[in-house]
Amino acid sequence: MNRSEKVLSVLSGLCLAAMLVPTAAFAAETDGQTKTITSSEELISAIQNQQAGETWVLKALDEGEAYDVSDACLDVVANINNVEKGFVFPIFVDDLTIQGEDGVVITSSYNLNSGNWNSQNFITIGSSGVTIENVDIKGNPNGYYGNMCNKALELIGEGQNLTLQNVDVLPTANEDGTQWSGSVFINVADAGETVIDNVTLSAWISARSVTTGTVQVENTVMDFTKNAYAGYADYGFGVSGDKASLENVTIKVDGSVDLVNQVTNNLKPGTTVELTEDIEVDEMVYIQTDNVTIKGNGNEITASPDFKAGTHGQVQLLKVQEAENVVLEDLSLVATAANKHVLDVWQATNLTLKNVTLDHTNAADGAPLINTSSSITVEGTLSLATGDNSWYGMNIDNEKYGGEASITFADESELSFTNNAEEEKGIVYMELADDTDPADVIVNPENAGLLLDGESGQFVPHTHAYGDWQSDETNHWKECSCGDIAEQGAHEFEWVIDQEATADKAGSKHEECSVCGYKKAAVEIPATGTGDTTAPAPDGSDDPDTGDSTPWLWMLLAVISGGAVVTLTLLAGNKSKARH
């Protein structure tokens, strides 16, 4: 067979293989019909004539233009939830898919000025298997609701198995600067497997009516900054409903919201509350939900002038109770005279404090941090500030309720302690069960004691503490430095070499107390520049010339071996040609 015959044979084989591939592999859709839509009129026609199984592909319009259905579909007989018509954008067939190219916006400019149920929504879905993806939705204005869209989308009647993916629900701005996008309502008993993924909106998501099926909300941002419904807590700023599950959901808030009643009282696992500015609260922020994060972005939460005890009767600024995997991050908690403790942690598991400030300077009583039978991990910097009414900086309490308490400082974490009181305050106070030895309580892995290093700001091991561990009156670990406390005796430091210096490499050493063992931070020993007099290699490299030519020998052998392989290959090819 010559070369041309070989090429023809290969091409024939590829053609045959292509013929065996199912035609569906090249088709845009295997079921129903695909409609390419390029204008508002074509979208309106598609709504009026929708068929089950269709896919509508909305092409991008000119910049600034949107698909506007206006009032053209109000007379479409949709018969959703026993209502025939009057819907702005009805969807009433199963397995309809709406896909948009980047930048596609769907809206309606028509103002119904009506509070009737069917006119409250922009998109109303009464069917199963509907998918809306990669589009922006901007609800129609409605004078009855202050020219805002009440619900941007509602699943109702026989609707289930909705997929809302890669969708921005755009807000409407009001004259007063507030905004609202219209909510997403899953208003059915059986939601099937409804998924809301990568969606942004300036409103809440309600799945309160769902009793069967699931509503999975993922990678979604609800922006409640400058929100028109600040103070309206009936639905809460977040996701509601027992059948709703969350993963990576963020709620953005500012000072206009009621953080307690609108947000934290309605938290679900998987939620991050992100502050965009300082916030005042009228009562204690109470976190009893697993897997939630409060991300401060450097902002603070403090008590308002109207702060009062809530129904729980407590006046702490923030409390985490019986919750797992809660994170407070980049946040300042500042108590006022209306507060007792700044942060009260009660029987919680794996609370993480990452770059957190607890300021108790002006509080009426208590301490910056109370740890009752809880495990706390510090990352970054934990800053504690005490005032005249403070008991101490923080406590470790496993006595009252019999549970283990721990505070673990992660690698490279720091503690900053500022005492703004006239008298000295202890940093850590221990309330231990009778069968607990202080060395068994975790305050850093070493557990040997506690000292605040003035240079690094970290707790470091220390072998002495004030008082008798069995006395509640004296179980304090206090900020101190060696030699400051007469009853501890004289403390003497001596240099300890960690790493000897060489001619070209610096070493290190530290001062260590011969009485208590406290180690100061290491300092550098400069390279000596003498001692190792080995002459540099002839080629100028740093490695001395030892006369060992083994690497060159191996390189030579590798070249010879490679040449032999190539030669043998060529000979084999020539022999093969000779046989032919």
C-alpha cells in the first residue's frame, strides 16, 4: 500500500466513525425546539406561543437595551393557580429553558399600579422543569408598591424543579436613594429539586411554603445595603423555609438594617453576614446557628443608645451559644455602659476569632471575652481592651457546667491587651473543675503558663503564675515581665545559642531566664566571614573543588548512550526497508 492509499484509508475510517456518532451529538437540542430571539417582539411572541420543551436563546442587544415585554402578555391565558391571565411574564409549560448571552436584560416597563396577586410579580412560573440562566432580570415598576416590583419571580401552583442560575436580579433605585429588586418566592408545597445558584438580588428568598422537596441556594449574594425594606422583619433578610439549604450565601448589610431581627434571628447554616459599615444594635446579637460567619470588613458592631435586654433577658453585646463552626472575622465589637460582656461564648464548638477586637473599656460589668465550656481558636490578631468595670481580659471556665474549655492560638497569631483601667487587670482568669489541672487547659499547645511577649504580642510559655490554682480569688494569669514581681525572686537572663554563625551564614541566639525558663525573641548572629578558608572552585562557583569528576563522567556516559540508541534505531529502520 503506497502513501496515498494509506491517507485515503485513514480518511475513510474517520468518515465512517463520524457516521456512527449519533446525530444528537451535533444538535443544539435533542427535545423540543430551539428559538433564537433577537428582539422584544420575538420574546413576546415566544411567551404568547410557548411550547413544552422549548429552549429560547436570547441574543445580546445593543449596549443599554433590554428585552421589554411591556403589557403585551397580560391577555395570555396561562391559568396559573386557577388564575387565567393578567400576568406580566407568565410561564405555564413544562421544561422550558431561557438562556441569555452575556449582558441580556429582561424587563417590563409597564406599571400595573395594582396589588392583585397575579400583578404583583414580574415572572410567574406555574409549571415544572423551568430553567432560567445567564440573564439579568429587572422587575416591572408597580405604583401600588411605591413603583417597585414586589416579587421578581414566583414559583406557584404546580410549579417545581426550578433552576435559576447565573442570574442578577437588578434593583430599582428610589428617589430617597433606597433600592429593592423584588424577591424570589418559592410559593409551592412541593418544590421538587429547586436550585438557585450564583444569583444576586437586593431582596430575600422565601421558601416558607415548601413542605416537600428541597430548595438548594448556593453561591448567592443578597445585598441589603440602602434597602427600602430596612426595618421590615416579617420575612427576614436572608433565606427562609425549613426545606431550604444553603452553601456559600452572603448577606450584605449596612447601618440601616435591624441586624438582630432582620438578619441574625433568621440565620441559616451556610450564611455569611458581611458588614459594609459600622452598625448599632438595639439588643444582643444572638448566634445559635452552625456554620455561619460574621465578616466585619474592618467595621464595628456596638450598642445603640436604645439598647435593651431582649426576650432572653441578656445584655451582652454578642453571644454565641451551642453553635458549631462560627467565624467572626475582621470585626470590632465595642461595648457601652448598656452592656455586660462583649463576647459571651457558651458551650460552643470551634469558634474562630480572626482579627477581632473586643473593647470592654466603657462596659458596665463583665469582661471582653467569656469562654464557658467552649473551644475557641484565634487566627490573626485578637485585641482585648479592659476598663474600670472589667473583671479581666478573658476567662476559661469549665467548672460551672462541666464541659472542656480551650483557647488555642494558631501559628503566627497575636494577642493585644490594653488595660484602660486605673488598676491592673489580669489577662486570663481560670475557673476550673476540681479534677482539672491548669496544665490540661489549652492556652496554646505548650500549656506551661502564660506571658504576653511585648515584642511579638503573642502568648509564650511561662512557668509561673499568680496565686494558688485552687483559689478562685487568685487564679489570674497577668501581664508581667521577668524581674517585675518581687515574690517570684530574682530573674536572670543568659544567652543561648540556637544556631552558630559561619563565614557565609548568619546564626541566631536568644536570652533565656535561668529561673523561670522564659525565652525572649531570637536575634541574629552576623556571619563571621572567617573560619572556613576553603578556596572557591576554579569556575567561580561557591562549591569547593574536590576533584570529584563523577558528574562529568555521568554526563559523558549519557551522551554516549543516547548516541548508541539513535544509531541502533537507524540501523533497524534500514534493515526494515531492506526486507521490503
